Amino acid sequence: MQWHAYLLLLVILPLAAQAEGSTAELDALALADSAVSKPQADSPLHGQLQLSRWQGSHWQGFASVRLDSVLQPGLRAVLANRLDLRPLAGGPAQVNSLQEAYLSWQASPGLALDVGRINPRSGVARGFNPLDVWRDSGLRAATSADPASARDNRLGVVMLRAQQLRDGGSIGVLLAPALARAANPAPWSPDWGSSNRRERWQLQASAAGSGSLRTQWLLAGGAGEALQPGVAASLLWGDATTLYGEASASRSHDLAGGGAHRWRALAVAGASYTTAGKLTLAAEYHHNGRALSQAAWGQLSGRDYGQYRQQASQAALPATRQQLFFYADWQDFLRPQLAATALLRHDLADHSRFTRLSLRQQGERSALALSHEWGHGRPFGHFTTPARWQLAADWYF
Amino acid sequence: MRNALFTLLLAAGLAQAAPDAQQLLAASDAIRNPGQSFSLDNTLIEYRNGREQGQTQLQIYARPASDSGQYRNLIRFLAPLRDAGKLMLKNGNELWFYDPASKASVRISPQQRLLGQAANGDVMTVNLARDYRARLDGEEIIQDGERQARASYRLVLQASHDDVTYPRITLWVDAANSRPIKGQFYSDSGRLLKTAYYRRFQLQLGVQRPSETVIIDGLDPGWITVMRTGNLAARDIPEAWLQRDYLPRFRVE
């Protein structure tokens, strides 16, 4: 390089450097200079308090705690409990749900044994999980029509669980004894009868398929129960879409205890898509082969209707053969930390609908949510929720 | 005059034989990441238009995959408290999100992952040389994160496969020691998604590494994230940890 070229560099390069750091970037660096970190201690105990009120109802609330503590290397204790409070609503003023209480021993990096009340989860769908054979373990306080709420707040099942992990998958066995014959509605009862009314077992395996395909396999059974095989799969499609499906089947009568004793399937097919604008959309098709036919469902009314709905509720299964489920979640909607969610359930048998819209402003350790939900359809239809508003305040610790 | 002389010498140095872009990128990767399994603490402070919006605190466990050499990450949330205990598993484009309250492991797409602050960890724990072809695009004196003029190589990185978060990156590395100075991360359509300044270099695991990254959103320059890393430690991350079925069991001892 010639001397005049160096001279040129001497003049030009510092100017170029000045231009490179744009004002916005310099402002960002100045802001970062003054940033103060507020470290959060790693606690084994976390919880949530909620106070809420439905339109036309009384204030109610719940307190939930979760303890996940290492007792010694390789040995954990897990406790999850929820106390629902409805002091003015009539009925029990409080209902306690001992959701989980178990010890977990990690015998080696790949082998684990758990014993106690456990809430195992299987499946990949959001609205309904055919692989979730423990779905009827007992929900002591139903507070929302969102299926995720019923799944999250139910009782676990007392069981022994062993799991062998290997690269890309695992195999496991779950054994649950019978502990009591009937549910115990007493407010502070651990309610072993709801969760462990009969002996049950489950074998499960998961594996990585080709490409982005991931699968779960399951075989379940128990005292007085038919064998129930099941499979779930998920797949990534492009950068923003996941596709998933799950199905199980067993030989049984319909939910009302009638109909032919034959193979009946539970199935879900769904997809989830996320936009660059922070909006996630999910759509699912749900099939319940144990539900009444469309014609039989259409003829139900009065006491028969109530009895059948109770049977479906106890089995934690949809009351009709086919539904559509839509879910939307929009983060930073209109302003930072404000989330808008929408949930729509549409019954294909009677064309009834349930809709729930929510706005949720989130803080560091609190949240305030306003929701509106309503049902639309004929009397004795699937979704009969009256229109109502709900205000809820949450505090996390 | 001393500054002028320094600049002159620097320019002369830059004028010599052009270095290999891919080697520069690999050297820069080695400064951001140790070439082994490790854990670190990550605090992200988010600002909108100068106002702090909140802090996210993460623990990141990373293990290089035996086949691709790319890091497989297990990310644990400590704060905000509403997210405490949640986990995210990243194994290439296979992503799972676990919530201890629901016990659910939900599969998410790469796009969905970008919604959360955990995605900003990518500007740290990614082996760029494994996934990108680097081209030396020029030699430049730019302002670094400490607002000092620094002689640098400007590298243009083009993704060599589809399983990456950012198809194209422009990266400036220090001409003297290959330290990363600044990165610009682009979408498929060429849109600038984020700009990152690597700064506050400290001795960690025997190498001067950036302890702070300032991330500026490409669409909204008023959206700024300050990411601070600490407690970088070599750590054995068992293979069994890095799969969906382990997420309900994960607990740091």
C-alpha cells in the first residue's frame, strides 16, 4: 500500500467509525451502562395466590404451592398442593387437593424410580389427550371450562414409576394400586378413592423418528379394564408450524354403558402456527369414539342428559363424538407484557360453541386478568355456559 | 499524534494477507463458548423506550452434540417468579417447553421460541462456524461495545442448512484477537432482526470472554435487552438430560 493510501485511511477510517455507531446503538450502550441486575435466589418452593370473581357470583380464590427439594444427591421430594376457597358461595368453604407428593430417586443418570402420588402426563395435544389414561383421577374443584385447567389441577395417582432414559427416548412402567373404593368429598381428604379406585398399569416408550418426527407409545390396562394401546407423534413443519396427533383405542361400551362392546378410538389431530408478530394459533380436531352417536345425543334430555353428562365428566372425556378446538395466544398485544388469549370449542354434533376471551397484564410477580366467556347452542347441548365476566388477580412467590 | 500513528500501523497490518474467514469465525466462537459442556447463569434486562420492563434470569446447560458439534441447550427459568422452574430444551430445531405446574412438555416451533427472552441466549451459545459459511466482507474500524474505535474484520455468514434461527449474520471480529465485537442477525427476507454488541470481556475458564451482550431489536430500536452472563463453569451434562422425557425430572443439585 502506498503512503498516500495510508494517509487517506488516517482521515477516512475514524470518520467511518463515528458513522457506524448509530445514535440508537449508542443510546442502547449508554442504557446498558446503567443497567442493574436483581438476582433472584433459586428457591425449591414456589406458589401462586389468586383472588377472582365471576359476574353474579362471590369472590373466590386459591393458594397453590409446589416444593421440589433435593434431600441428598440423587433423592428429591416433590409436593404440590392447592387449596380452593369459596367462603361465600355456599357448599364447602374450602376444598384441598393434594395433587402430588412423591420421592424420586435418580439411581443413575439414565435410571429413575418414583413412589408416591404422581400426576403423569402423556400426549402432545392441548385440548384433549387420548394418551392421558390417568385423566379421570379426580378434579376436586372445577374452576374453568379451559381443558388445560382441569388437567393441571386434578389429583395425581399413587403409583410406583420406573423410567430408563436413553439417548433420544425412554421406556417406563407405572403401577398404581387400588387404595379406596369410593371418592371422599370431605374438604381436607387426600381422596385416595378418586385417584386409586382400581389397580392400573401403564407401559410407555418414546423414540426419535426420522427428521423432526418424535413418537410416544403406550399400552395401559388394569383391573376390569381392557387393554389400551396408544401412540402420539409430533413433527416440525417449516420454521413456524408444528403438526401433531395422538390416538388410543380399547374395547368397551359407550360412555352410557350401552352400545356394542367393540374397539372404540380416541383421537386428536392438530397444528400450531406462530407468526413473526408474536401470535400463536392452534387448531385441533377431537374424536371420542366412546361418546353417544349424534342421533342418540340429539335425543337426550332431562334426567338422562344430566346423568350422561356426569358419566362423561367422571371419565374426563368429551360428551360427543366430534369437536373442533381453536386456541390463540398473542403476546405483547397492544403493549408490552399484555397477553390476549382466545379459546373456542365447537361441537360438530350439535353445533354448540364455547368461547372465552382474556386479557392478561403480567408483572414481575403479579398478573391481572379480565375474561369473558359464553356458550351458544340449544338447551341440552354440549356447551351451555351462560355469558359472564371474570376478574382475577394473581400473585406469585 | 500517537493515535494517528496507531491507526496508520493498524491500517498497514490490515493491508497484509487476508485471513481465512472460516478460521476467524471459529476463533470467535471459541471466545464466546468453551469447546466442552458447560453451565452459566444468564440475566436479561429488558427495556422499552428507556424504561425497564422486567428481568429474566436463566440457567443454561450446554453440551456439544456428538454429530453436529452444535450446542444442545437446557434452559431453566429462575425469574420472573411466574416462570420459575420452567424449562426449555433446544436440540437443533427440536424444541420442547416444560411447565412444572401443568407437568406438560409442549413442542414449540423455532418461531415460537423467538417470542421469549430465552432465544437471546442464541447470540451466546451457538457455534456459528458449524452452521455458517463465512466470507470476509471487508476490513473496518468500528466502535465496539465500550465505544472505542477498533480495527475489525467484517464477516458475512450464510447459513449452510435450514436448521438455524438466522439465515444470515454479519459479524465484526477484532482484528487483533478475534474477539466478537458486534453482530447483526437477519431474517430470510433480509430484515434486520437484532443487533448485538459483545462487551465487558472478563477472564472466564482461562479465556477473556464477553460477560455482557447488548441486544437491540431490528424493528424497534427502543427495545433493548442487556444480557449478562456469569458463573461460567465446565460441567458434565449427561446425554440423558437433553431429551423431552427427562424434563420433569430435571433438578439442579
